[in-house]
Amino acid sequence: MKIWVDADACPVVIKEILFRAADRTETPLTLVANQPLRVPGSRFIKSLQVASGFDVADDEIVRRVEPGELVITNDIPLAAEVIEKGCTALSTRGELFTEDNIKARLNMRDFLDTLRSSGIESGGPPALSQSDRQQFANQLDKWLASNR
């Protein structure tokens, strides 16, 4: 089992949780981004730099991910694509995306995009809280425990 990270917008604190978990459980972790990333020296952790461009990192993750693997992303369309491939998708706030909730999340995303394109400011997400970090770590631990 592998963990893939849509790393361009992944908070540093979440990366650090992932780095510790990958080493602790000897789980391969790959961070995919269109910019150079610093990762710890570990045989379980690597980064993959892709070309710049819209959804290039997402497309690379979709191309490489295998059923049963975990993808860390806040990108709802990417989450939908990897779920369709039989993977698990987890947001950096610890929200588990599933076949049951991804359609509603896509609809909400599209609705908010429509609002923004019509000039209505919807604001961004709040800052990552301590409870978000804990929720992420808990969900990650559950996935790691069930995929050993």
C-alpha cells in the first residue's frame, strides 16, 4: 500500500504528520507537486516533481495510483477520480471522502464556483485548527491500521 499526496497546497504540519507515519509504519509515501519539495532522507519518502500547469499533479496521481491506496488531497475532483479507481481519499482536515459523500461535495464545489464567478465572495476555508490536525492524524492511523 502506498500514500500519495497532492502536495502543492498541503500544509507543512500535515506533511510532517505524514513523514512520521510513513517512517513509523514503513509505508511508501510520495508527494507530487509542480515545484521542488524538501523531504526527509528516508527510504519510504520521496517527492515527484511534475511540469507546471493546471491539474498536472492531479493527473499524475490518477495515472499512478492503484486500488486500495490512499490519496491526501483537498481537491474534490481529484478525490472523486481516485475513489472511482478504488482508492481512499482523505482531506488535510481529516475528512474522509467516500462514494457516499463525494457527489454532494462535487455539487457544493460547483455551486461555490458558480457563486464566485458571478462576483459573490464566498471566502476561503478557515485556518487549519488543532482539531483538524488531530482528525487528520486519527483518520490516517485508521487507514494505516486497516491496511497492514
